[in-house]
Amino acid sequence: MKILISNDDGIDSPGIAALTKELKKIGDVTVIAPRTEQSAVGHAITMKFPLRITEYYKNGDFFGYAIDGTPADCIKIGIRNILKEKPDIVISGINCGSNTAINIIYSGTVSAAREAAIMDVPAIAVSVTSHEPNHYEYAAKFSADLTKLVVQHKLTTGTLLNVNVPDLPDEQIKGVLLTQQGKSKWDDIYEERLDPYGKKYYWLTGNLMQVDNNLITDQHAVRENYVSVTPIHFDLTDYETYDKMKHWHLENMHKQKS
Amino acid sequence: MKILISNDDGIDSPGIAALTKELKKIGDVTVIAPRTEQSAVGHAITMKFPLRITEYYKNGDFFGYAIDGTPADCIKIGIRNILKEKPDIVISGINCGSNTAINIIYSGTVSAAREAAIMDVPAIAVSVTSHEPNHYEYAAKFSADLTKLVVQHKLTTGTLLNVNVPDLPDEQIKGVLLTQQGKSKWDDIYEERLDPYGKKYYWLTGNLMQVDNNLITDQHAVRENYVSVTPIHFDLTDYETYDKMKHWHLENMHKQKS
């Protein structure tokens, strides 16, 4: 099995090392990841600048390829110009910090897996809930187990799995739940400060407004110490509103003009 | 009516000027847009650097606020720290180049409108199909008309409208269609080149693989010279796969371990 591993925390992050170590036990792993941290880049791709591919060594051993771009760039150029063929699966992570509810939209980790899904390659995004995780091992082993399940059951083309794992010792994890994207969102705050020259600047901060209280959601599942697995896709059409909007009679908008 | 206008091509793009001119006829407009072009940034937000707000003048007149960040940043800081209250609607555009099918995922124009929808503000993203458009006026007037319809019918919270307008004279536009996101995707190519020092670098290019051939899709509608209006949202859950995955029995994954 050919496995491509990427992330958004950068190729020297401990999360990608933990994932790689575990996935090497079940397949032929290539690591292609951003040279530097790329958190919250969303699904950005690099078009106005060229990319470079650098071989990356860790403790003297070849570890993989570092790309001076975004997570989505890594998957695109990795499959097109490094692997030169589609891998059997792409795994992105292990991210430091959960990617649940609204955070899925901003996540670079998820966007790497989504780019794979766009290229018709099955994909998993994996995150642990802490920004300074102590427990990558469970998440890494879980990723390997889930990879086997994905190969066995096959994922619908265009679908990826978004996995969030509590940063806890194994025995404190209550179980694994199939979930949906939660509705919790950020209450953003831009802190106003003055630079040394007296000019204002603003830092983004804020609080996540917890509105999810059902284990059917990713957000509540991880808060309750479950591993959360959410199937997501990139068809953004809001079909419910689409049906409602038939009564708007948009076709009349052009006739009114002429 | 309080209207916030943004874009991803930057505050000095002609598309935002055309939109602003038309929307001023129906409401109280504030322009808050990226200082520089931010195409293909997806839904990136700026967390590792502070943002600055600069007043921007055009032909000697105050035009709006320039933010040295992404389109999503503009909406967040614009509503939180400039307007200090929610506008009645956010309009993002007019983008140079269509945002149909897979391009919705990469689009900065759409992400500004999506950030508004995340903040429970109705929103419209507007693009014209050419990268060097000759016909912004129809798209600008259409945006004003659609704004009135959105106010009249109300959009579901969390839904935005993604509008694509052919870059044609009015009389060549065939009509307006309610559409769904198409399935056309990019066949990416990374062109390999050598820098003056003999090192390789790679430019992203490619061809859009046209698989949409039904007027129900945004992609085919604009190719056939119709204005396309697609309701989209940010719930990425793949409910069909969710139902199928109940048979994967993920709950057994944890028990196997202990």
C-alpha cells in the first residue's frame, strides 16, 4: 500500500513523525509536507509564486520532501511531480489542536486531505485536541487502523474522513464515534495594540462558543473524550436552500432588464 | 440598508469600484478589502501576524479600508473593529475570473462571503468569467437586484449565494439560472524550470477538465452564457457517507485495543 503523509504544522513537527512511524508498519510511506508551519491557511494554493522541493533529513536520515507552500500545494505537487502516480491513501496530520466544527473551514490539515479527495484519492485528516499534545501515539495507531478500514470498505470518491482524538492516555479515551460537523463557532476578538511608533495593530484572538451538546457532533464527542470520525466532502451546494430558491424566480431578473 | 463590500483582488481592483458604485444607490456602503491581491488564498485567516487597518483614498476621495490580510480577515476585523455591528449584507467581488465548480474551494472571493455567513450575515460572492473583464456593469447591477431579493426572501442563516456572470454585453446574456456546484476539476501541471543558479522550481498551471454538461451546474450555465446563482453553505458533512459508515462499526475500534 502506497501512503502519502502530509500536515500543516510543517515537516519537522512531532505529529508527522509519530504518524509516519506507525504508518510505515502497514505500507510504503512518502512524506511531503510544508517546510514551515501553515496553520489556518485554509485551502490556499500557490499560483503567483513558484514552488521548490527540498529533500529533508531528520537525525541524519532522509525523512521526506519539504515544500515551501501550503498543505494543498504539497498534495498537488507531491502526487504530480514527486510520486508521479496516485497513492492508495493520503493521511494529513497529526495536527496540534482539534479541527472540529467551524475549524474545519480554516484548517490546513483538513485542506491537505481534501485536496487528495479532489484528486480522487482516499484521505484522512488527523488532529489531537491539545496545542501542545502529550499523546500522539494513540492517534497514530488509530490512523493506521482506520487506514485499513478505509481500504476494506472503500470511501466514496470525493469524501475524506476528519478524525479528532482527545489528548489523553489510552485508558481515558471512552471510545470511537461516527460524527457530523458541529455548529460551534468563534466569538472573534481583535486585540488593539500600539507598535513602537505609536501606530495601531490588531491580533486575532477569541473564544469558541460551544453550542454543540450532542455526541452526534465532532465538537461534543471530543470534549466528552471520544475519538470523533466525520465524513466530509467538497460539494458545498446547500440543496435545501436550492429547493426553496426555486420560488424566488431568478429567471425573471434578466427579463426585467431587457 | 448597511452593506459591507469586500473582494480578493485587492482594494484598488476595478471590480470593487464597479460594485461599490452600484450598491451605493441602494444602501449605506462600507468597503473593507485586502490591500493586495489575494487570489486562491481559500479560507485562510491570519493568526500568527497582527493586522493593520489603513484608510484608502481613490482619486482623492476616501474609498474604504485596506487590510494587509486575507479576504476572510477583512470580514472578521471589518465587522468586529471597523463597523462594530453586523451589516445587513456582505457582498464580495466583483472577481476577475469565474468561481464555479472546484474553484469555489480555492476562492478568496467566496471565502469573504462565507466568513460573513459564518457570522450569520447574509452574503453574496460575485465573479465575472474573464480574467480581464470588459463588462463589470451587468454584474454590478445584478448584484444590487439580487441584494434586494435576498432582503425580501431572507437567506437561511449560514447560506451564501455564489454568483457568476458571463463577461459579455447585456444583450448576449441568455438569462439567470439557479444552479448547483459543478464537478469540473483541474488537471494540474507543475512546469519545471531552472533558476539562474541551476536550481529547479515549479509553477502551477493546468487545464480545467470540463465534466459538467447540464445547465443545472454553475460551470455549464456560465459557459452557455447564463448568469449562475448557487446557494452554498459551510456544513461539510457528507451525510450520505455518514449513513453508509454506520456499518463500519467504528465503535469496535477502541475495544479491540483494550
